[in-house]
Amino acid sequence: MLTVRAPATSANLGSGFDVFGVALERPADVVRLKKADRVTIEVTGAGSQYIPEDPDKNTVGAVAEALDAPAHIQIDKGVRPASGLGSSAASAAAAAVGLNELYDRGYSREELVPIAAKGEAVVSGDAHDDNVAPSIMGGFTIATEKGVTQVDADIPLVACLPDIVVSTRDARNVVPETARVDQMVETVGNAATLTTGMHRDDPELVGQGMHDTVVTPARAKLIDGYEQVREAALAAGATGVTISGAGPTVIAACAEEDRRKIASTMLDAFGERGVDARVYQTRIGRGAEVF
């Protein structure tokens, strides 16, 4: 039996809609795989009651089919579904990396990204690389139609997950179809700033680059208390705050010494709105690891 740990991820990061993503040090899914005559799936852990074990309806089943790699697959969910932290992507990434090694298929990490993305499409309806890329490759990733660029980065982060349900479909539907030229100019500048910050391990630049005036304001309306939490985190020392993926997780970049205070402040801010939440004091981390 082979065991793979695949990290949660945060996609978009404000200015990099459907392109940017980072692997998180925690939380993570742990997937165990054993060769078999057919694909069988067992799911435990966070939100497992909402995840189908039918291979035709589970992201790892699609990955196993794509790799022609039947196996018994045990998924221990550390990443709650519908969290904005790449839950289905983590499972797909773990399955892709694990089955590739178990069956000695010989794919590179970058070549596994579109395979895992097709698996994630079983759940999300669309094959997006922005979550599976960092979960497989680690660090900060830029995923485009031409491939994935990866940068090892070390930025402290706080991810605050409120007890709110935001469907990916609703989050997609509120995205504006057009943007003004001035918004496009600002977004390009912010994306460049964030990318430079990742290269320099500079949380100040990363935080500045997370600012977005197109997608984030529209999605913020789906998260009760978002603006209050954002303002509170910035006041506590966060260098930037945005929505993780489709939400509802709110993610903040910060200096190491401010992380604990920001985490507590974000929890309190949601609490003042009557919203329960949990918080992860984390950082950008490694991609899927085989044990």
C-alpha cells in the first residue's frame, strides 16, 4: 500500500483569477492506494458524508480511469468540501501522484496536472488547473493553457473557514462578464506585484498584489461578514486579504510575528456576525508527498 499526502490550496489570490494558486502547509488530505482489479473508494474524515464513493462520481475514480490504474483508494479528508481550499483538488492530486508511482506510469508532476484537473471536473463541472497545480507541484503556481509555472515561496498565511455554504456555481454566476480598462490595468499591476512578492518571499508585496476590484467584490456578497473580517485582519497587521477560491474561506498574507493575532482577530470578527469559524495558521508549503 502506498500513502500520499496532498495539501489544501488557495486559488485566485485576488488578482490571479483562475490562474494563481498556492499549496498550504495545512490542512491536507491523506490518500492510501493499493493495486486492485477494479476501482473501489472509501472516504472518511471531514465532510465525508457528502462525498460519493461511486468511482463514476468521485474525482479519484476519474483519475484512476485516466491513468488506467485500478486500485482500492482510501481517502482521509482533512480538507472539507465546499471550503474554497481545493478539497476535490487535493484528493485528485493525491490519486494522480500515487497511482502514477504505484503503476510506474512515468508522468512528470507537470504532466499530472491536466490529468488531475479532469478528475476534479467530475465534482466541479469544469477542469481548472489553479487548485490541482499547487497541490501536485507545491509552492506558488501560475496555470495557463500553455502549462504551469511553479515558484517555491515561503509566505505566512492565515486561512479562516466560516460555517457558511457557498456553492461553486453561485460563485461562478456572480463573476462579472466584463471589466473596465482601468480595472484591467490595476489587476495586471497587482498580479505582477504578487508574483514578484512570491519570488522574493515578501509578504508585503504579496499582500498588495492580492487586491482585486473585479471578482472579489462580487463574491464577497456571498460571504456574511467578509468586509468586517477583511478590515479586522488588515487592522491586526495582515498585508492583504482576499477570498480563497470560490469561498467561503478568507485568506490573509502576513508577517510571521503577526499571524497568531490575525487568526484570533478573524475568528472574533466572524463571531461578531454570529458566524462560527475555524482558522488555520499556515504558510505556503510543499506539493503532494509519497510515503
